[in-house]
Amino acid sequence: MSAAARPRVVAVAVQKGGTGKTTLAAALSVAAAQAGERVTAFDADPQGSLGAWGALREGGEPLVDRVRPWEFAQFAAILAQQAEQGRTLAIIDTPGASIGGVAALLRLADLVLIPIRPSRLDLMAALPTIEVLAGQGMGERIALVLNQCPPPPSPRTGLYAAQLAGLGVMAEPSILQRVDHQDAVALGRGVTEHAPGGFAAAEIRALWGWIDRRIGRSTRA
């Protein structure tokens, strides 16, 4: 399947739970849809958190669908069907477990976004994900994003951003831990729907803009 015959694909992945992966995937899906993309948010995590979020929504964009482990190897065909339906973007929420289990999905990603909280333990937990993907020749398709950062004037965000910059491309901006994110997910909304004028919404729009520019337009159907 040629790149031009499928939607662009962003996978949110890290071999650790509790990094805000699902909340980030949901928020980016909504922000991208509001920016004009026809988005399908795929829940590939057996926990089904993104699917549960989608069940709270009242239809419209983005669409939310499940992709189960036995479908991973057929995901290229699923993307081809998405293109036939006019979908322009797929965002995948992957399991917080071994990256090897979702390798078939990640190989099709135009960008693998790795959320990391600004803590030593989270940084150490993210290293295997970065190493596995880089070892598979996907280094140029990795971006790291600091997520759930403490509010300023904490120095932790800047300190960890400097450390992460040595490991790969840093997505911008960092995402601060704000209550709007939790409130939005609880209501089945994206933060840009729930509190469109807030700081959290502005950060997510800016992050989607960075991703959009990073992956370009070449893979649009």
C-alpha cells in the first residue's frame, strides 16, 4: 500500500502505564478533527480506556474504534479501508506494555509520540521504547513529549526537557498537568471542546500543530 493511499498515522506509545497516554490521544484526536482532519481514534489497548471515552461521546468527529491484537497484522488493510471512507488521520492509543507486541502497528506510523512525565523513573521506563524503535530503524519517526508537567515555577520541566533532547526529537510544547484534561475525559470530550479558551486547550492545539507540520501532508489520501 503506497503512502498516498492511506491516512496519516500517529501512534501514542510507551512501555509504561500512567503517563497520560490515553488522555493525550483523546485530546489530540479532537484537536485534529477541529482543525479539519477526518480522524479515527483507534484503541489498541486491551484496557479499552479510549474506547470507553468514545462511548461517552454523542457521535461526530473523531470516530473511535477498537483494533484488537489479532487485527494488528492486518492494520495496513484497515488503513486502506479508512482511506476509502475519506478518513485523513488515524491516532492509535497503544498498550502500556511491550512494544514488540504492537510492532506491526508502529511500523505503519508516520510518527510515534512517546509521552514521558518529568521524573527519573518515567525517563528510565521510556528508554526501552526509544531503544526498540530506534533499533528498528524508526528513529526519525519518534518524538518525545513531556506530559503531566508540574506548573511553573517548577524547574523540573526544563531539566528533563534538556535530558530528553539528547535522546531524540522533542515535540512542543510540553503539556502541563491541568484539571481541564481530567474533566474533559470524564465527560467524553477533548479538552479543546470542554474548555476551549483555557491554557490546556491552547497547549494541545499547539502540540497538534507541531505534529501536523512534522508528519507533513504526503500521506493524505
